[in-house]
Amino acid sequence: MFNWRYIKAFPKLALVLGVIGISTALFAWWWLKGTPEKREQAQLKETIAKEEVAQKVAVVEERIDRLFLADDDLYDVETGEVLFKDWISEDRPKDLFYDKASKKLLATFPRGIVRYAMDGTQEAALSTRYTVGFRDGFKAALYPKDKDVWMADVDLKTLKLTNERQITTMGIFVEQYFAENLIMATDKVIAVRNLNQQLRVNLETGEVKPTRIPTDGIQKRRSPDARVLLGQQGNEVYHYDVQTDEVIKYPIGRSQIRDAQWIDGNRCALLVDGKSIAIFDRTAGKLLPEKALPLPCKAIMAPSTTGKRLFCVSSAGLKLLDLNTMKFEEMPAGVDMLVWLDDETLMYPRNVPDSSLRGTWLKRVGKPEQRITPEPCLVDRNAGPVFLVMRSAGQVVFVTRHGLNRVKLDGSGFAEVAKTTRPPHRLLAIKEWGKKP
């Protein structure tokens, strides 16, 4: 039986379809035949744009040692030129590398690696569901999967995980918190918090064993390579090696370790009773004799680049301690956040309502401080002063409320790099791929 309602509506439907068909045909005719000059102009604009990008890429490759990222934009530290806006706009990488051999960029993120062309275009990506840990020069990856620990080789050409292998078989690990709960790690062993337990995992055999590692203040007591932990138990200082699962103890009598600070990869300074410093030498396997401090201290912090000096927090303020002579140097008032440029030179901001003290300052050990600019460097709540030390360019870049600034490592040659409508929150240097820090 016919539906008269649809039959009556047919002329209207036909009219609508006819209008759509005719308009589509006219547009196609206009595009294919009607505007050759406009098409040529569009193609010319596209060609010019590609040539401009190619020229910028050539400049980037030539100046790579003096370029840096300010948030998402690529700057030349010497000219202040913005070479690319939103250069790598997908996300802000943890680290950014330039591979000379392939003339490509490699960026590391919490969940993987991304390769970019020099114009910032993404070419390939390796991504995991949760945070991945890379080791052995990014040749291997460690990650949680199916509530177990997995490892894989990394093919850096294709950015794919190969030879994936399941390390544990217990199905007990909380994947989403696995990375942040890693306590210690080597290429053979990890120690990780898992729910209310601490577990030591052998990455070669898959063996999982409970362990007990005191984690209070672990950030300062753990070695930079995350293999060794120092602490105190009773009348002894203990040295725990997570790879060997061995503890070595050193008698310290009734003294108390008030604080600890690794000053380089092999030495850790221990604040004993707030009155002396004892150095643990990991290479020699010794706790060296204590050396008395000129006055009592509450904490130790911020070692210099080679560990020759560190800061002591005393009731009289911040003191700079020379670990060889055990002598203090007074620090100027109002300094609480600083960056070491080398073993002898510091930079720091003072954001105080005092025009004689306010600004960004540089100080050499044993010499008066030098004000670089009356504007204080901005400070990130988590990362501290927004400084970037570019040793390859001989410059320090820092951010004030007006924009980007630079100064030479010796404190001379202060200049504005660029004014910005909104100050950048993060500065990132471009490292050479495969080069050890």
C-alpha cells in the first residue's frame, strides 16, 4: 500500500536534492575551470611558504648551539629572533635533543619519545599507556603492563618497542603509580613501592622480594644514579646498595646525622650533630673523619658544580662552606634561591620591596655581589628561578616580568633578548643526542 504522506512530500524533496546537486556542480566547475589565476596565486603562496620554512630550517641547523625553547617558541639567544612560533606544540618535552647524523629532533616525554623534523613537524612517536623509563642511552625501556613489569629494546629509527619481554609474573603492580613509586634503580634491579609494600625486583631473573628501605628524606640521601642510599640506624651510618642488596655499616657513636647532601656522583656530605661534616666516599668505601664547622648549622644544601662548596643553613642565615678549608663565606641578605654557573659563580634573584636589593644578581666566591638588572628573575614554585645556563653559547638566559634576558657567564654583556606579552614559564636548551652530560 502507498504512503500518500511521502508521495505528497516528494516534489519538495526533489527540489531540495536538485538545489544541492546544482550548487555542488557549480562549485566543482568554479574550482576546476573558473579561477586558474586564483589557483596559481594559491600555489605560489604555498611555494613561498615552503621556501621560507626551508630557509628557517637551514638557520636552525646552523645556529643549533645558541637556540632555546621558551615555552613553545624557538629563540636565538644572540639575536632575540623567534625562528618558529609553537615549534613543538603537541606538548612540552622533558628533554630535547638534536641528532646531527639524521638532522632530526628527539624529544622525551613521561610516556615516550617523539621524533620531529627541524620545522617542528612530528614524524614518529613511541608512546606507552603509563610512564616509561629509558636506560642504556635510550636503547632499552622499562614500563608496567598488565600489572607486571616489562622491558623492551628501543628501535630508535622506527621509534618502536621490540623484543618485549615480561619480567615479573605476579600481576600485582599498580600500573598508574608505578613510575612515581620507584625508590631506587639500576640496569639490573629496581626497588618500588607497591600499595603498602616495598618490593625489590631483579630485572634479569624476575625475582620479587619484599624489602625495607627508610624513605624519609630519601631525595637527599639517595645517590644521583639511584643505586646507593645512606642513612643512620642506631649508632651506625649504613650504606645500602640496591643492586647487591648489601648493607655496609660504619660506627658513628652517639652522634646524630641531621642532614645529608650528595655533592657529586660518588661523595655525600653528612651533617653530624649540626656541628661537623663527614664525607662518605663511595669509590673508596669509606666514611672520612669529621671536620668541625665554624658555627652550628640546621641543614646543608645546593652543592657547587664539582662539589667543592655547599650551603649551610644556620640561625645566622645562609653560609657558603668551602669543604676543603671548612671556612664560611657570608652570603648577602635576602638570598634564598640560587643557581650555580660554575664552582666559583652564583646567580640569584631578590624580589623584595627595597630598591637597593631588588633585582637579579651575580656573585663570585670571595668577591662582592654584582647586580645584573633591577628586575628580579621570575621564580617557578616547583623548579626555582627560571634560569637557563647555555654553556655552548656562553650565556645565561633568564625571565623577568618584561620578557627574556641574557647575560654572559662572567656577568658582563647584559641584554634583553625579547619582550613578551606574557613571561615564559619554562626555558629548555637543545642537547646534542648521544653526548654525555
